[in-house]
Amino acid sequence: MEARFRQIRSLFGKRGVQFEVPPYQRGYEWERKHIEDLWLDLQRIDDQVDQHFLGSIILLEKESGSLFEIVDGQQRMVTISIIMMAIRDAPNVGDSEDMRIDDILNSYPANEPVRRLHLSDETADESFEHLWNGDVDEAEGRIREAYEFYSDRVSELSENELHRLMDNVVKYLRVVETVSRDASLAYTVFQSQNDRGKEVSPQILAKARIHGAAEDLDNEADRQQVIGRWDHIYRLLEDNLGGPRFQSDLRVRRPMTQILINSDSPTPTQIDKGALYRNFEEVLNSYDSVVEFVEWFQDQVDIYLEISSNSYDISGRDIPDDAIRHLQYLNSASTHSEVLSLAIYNSVDEDILLKEYFRLASILGVRMEMGGTSSANTRDAIYNTAREIRETDDPNDIRGVLRAAIDSRTPTDAEIIEHLKANQLNIRGSWRFRTLLKLVSIEEERRGPLRMELGNLDIEHIAPRNTFGNSKYARWRRNLSDEEFDERKDKLGNLTLLLPNDHSSLDETSFDDKKNTYRNSDVKIAEEVADYDEWTDDQIEERTERLAQELIERWSI
């Protein structure tokens, strides 16, 4: 491993050397702000500073002395090349064959010049090739945008100013160049940037590590299988996870973290973003080969996608139907629930135990959510319980672990009831399904074994949310207080469930008009509302407390 303080000319200008961006890295993504900032930094040289430090460039030597993979620094190296092409094409540049330009843009593995830098994204690489050849009109995308920005700036410069700018780029821009011949060591150095505040995507590091390990395999079929499987894993996670539970930057990282935690290797109870790559490396090294590791990881991803959900949608192909419902409840309670359900799934072979343990896990999660436990405390309880399950040798002992967690980590019945009485529920937005599942749990407790189709249910406000904002609801206002209703309209007591056809045909003019639909509903939680003679603030409070008590009975052991 070598690390040196370099001029840009020394970084690029080795005869015969070429650089390539590996396929696991993202494309060229610098936006206007980034290219403007670099331009301003170049202008400060001479006027305000003697030189400018551009950051770290990490290279992996692929072919001795001739081909280097850019582990970190793609965006800066591509942009510097674009600046030099803009200078080359400037009207006042004079000698466009200036060696300073040639050193950055061209390599000479033989006698003819070839492009020194190659991008992994085909479209961006094609545009870069067009610029290198001088065919500016054929370039497109962000490569073209960066070129046009710098071209506009350098076109206003005199020949002397252009030559001073070239010196600023090749002599007075400095980097720390780190070169490694060991892929694992190069990625570890890259990860260390994260510890110093540099934003690094650990899943990109992991992908790089897998690709690097695959390249070291002697068997070409194994090499292609490893790379193909790992890319397939990424596509599976990115295509199947989403919604409020998996924001775009978490669709790969969170499953990867939770799968590593559930490996046979010693891992922390939780793995944060900064520690993800280090733990990935340790688990990978615990396998005899990268082939075995990828096979294991693929199997865990398949399980993960069966037990996870974007809202309340569970695949669960190999899981009993009743257990699927428990997973829906558990997932609604926390975005981290899969680490617990994966620990259970990996520890239990019998369906009857799987169903029981998923039920207990759902009680753990739902009680914390209903009682207003913070998301951080809920997360910690779930990860700690998952750790205790992994440390349990006898699957029958998991029952005791889950029961103890419910007793010690969830709010009391009284605390849950007070929280439900005091707070309105999520009705709109991405977390609406939590409220739907609370109401469904009451409905299914009343119905017994008959399960409801979640997609065929609407949340219905008994007194319309806009009671005091629309003249057609005047009859409702006789029994409701404007100020008090605003604090009650989304409370548990003012909510019920309806089938979509009933919901769309409701006459909402008055409570009496609505009661006809409620009375004939196939939903028990709606049918019982028809027993009320009128709908008042007191009725909302009374029904809130009564339904809260039903939820306590449903979510207790």
C-alpha cells in the first residue's frame, strides 16, 4: 500500500497508464454546484492560495504499472479531464498539443494515443469518448453539461490566462494518491474515509469487494456466477422493497445490515452505516470462498423478501397464513422488524412454533407502537431481542425470550390506553396503514378465524373530518364542539372500517343517514356504530376508551 501527496500531472501522467471506473460504481453524477465549486477553487489559486487540496484518490492496481481501477475519485478525475478538453478546444489556447493537456487525456501503451480514462456507464463513456475525439455535439448528459460549463468559462480567457489555468490544474491541484494491489485493503481504506466524515456508500464498497473477489477466482464460470448473483441480489432488493418502510437509500443497505447481523459470525447487536463494510468483510472472510458466501447471502435475501413488506404486503410463500398476518402487524410497528423476524425464521423449523413466535414478536412491536414508544427505543428493543434469540440454543426457549421482552420492554396496559385516548391516529400519508391494521386487529378479534382482505377495506370517519368546514354537514354540528372536534376527529373512537362499495355510497348528511349503511355492513366494527342514538364529543371519547381496551386485550399475552 502506497500513499503519496501528488500533483494532478503526476497522478495522470504516467506513460502507458490507463484508469477505469469499475462497473459496481455509480455513473458520473456531478451537478452544477460541484463543477462550479471546482472552478472557483481553481480561480483562488495564485490570487488567494498557493495550491488547492482536492482530496483522496484511491486506486487498485489491476495490471502491473498499466491499468488502475478507481476505487474512489471518479467524479474528480473525470471532471479534471473535462476541464482539460475544454481548454484544448478553447479559441485562444495556442498550442492545443500542449504536453500538460496530453498528460491528462492521453496514454501511449504503444505509439498511438489512446484515452487514458474509461467510465463504466456506457452512455457516459460514449459521451466522454466523443469529447475526447472533439465531437462535442455528439456528447450528452452530465458529461456534456460539465463540458459546456467549462467551455463557456475558458472561451473568455486570453492565451496567457489559459496557460496559467492549465498550470493551476496540473501543478497546483494536489491529491493524496493511495495505490493498493490488494482489493480488500483498497476497499478498507475507502471505508475509512467514512470515519472522517466523507460520505461513502457501504453497499457500493460491498459490491466492489465481491467483484474484486470474483476476479481472483480461477474458474471463469464461478467468476461469472458470483458477479451475476450479486448483481441479481441488488436488483431484487431495489425492485421489491419500497414504500414508507424502505426509502430508496435503504433498500439494499438495511437488508444487508440485518442479514449480516443474523449470520453465524460474531457481529454487534446493531450495525450502523459506518461499520457496515467492516462487518461485511468479516462475515465474507468467515466463508471458505466467495462462492459459498454469495450462495448463503442469496438464500437469506430470498427469505428476507418473504417476511418483509413495503406497507402491509407480505409475500410469505413458505409461511403459514396466520403467521403472515402476524408479520404484517410486526412490520407495521417498526421499519427494523425484519431483523427480529429473520432471527426467528432462521432459528425455527416447525410451522407451529413459527406462527407462535411471530405472534409474540408482533405483540412486542405493536404494543410499543400503540404506547407511543419512540422509534429509536423500539428499534433498540427489536435488535436486542433478535440478539437474544440468536444466542438461544433450544428453539423452545425462544418463547421465553419473547415473553420476557414483552414484559420488560413494552409500555404497561395503562400507558397504552392513555396514549390511545390522548392522541389522534395517522389517517393520511404513508403511515396510514398502521391505523388500518389497528382497526383490523379489533375487527378480526371479533370475527374469530375469518380474516379480512386488507386491500378491500377503507378507513371511515364517523363524523366527517371536514364537519366544521362544509355547510352540508350542518346537522353534525348540533352535537359537536368545533374546538374539541378538531382534537378528536382522527381519534380511534371516530374511526371505523367499511368495504369500498359501502364507503363510496355513503350519505354523509347526518349521523342518522350514515347509520343505515353501518347497520347493513359486513364489517362488525362498523355495524356496532349503528347502535348509537347520536354522535357527540362524549361518544367519541367513550368509544375511544372502549376500543383502546379491546386493543389491549388483543395485544396482550
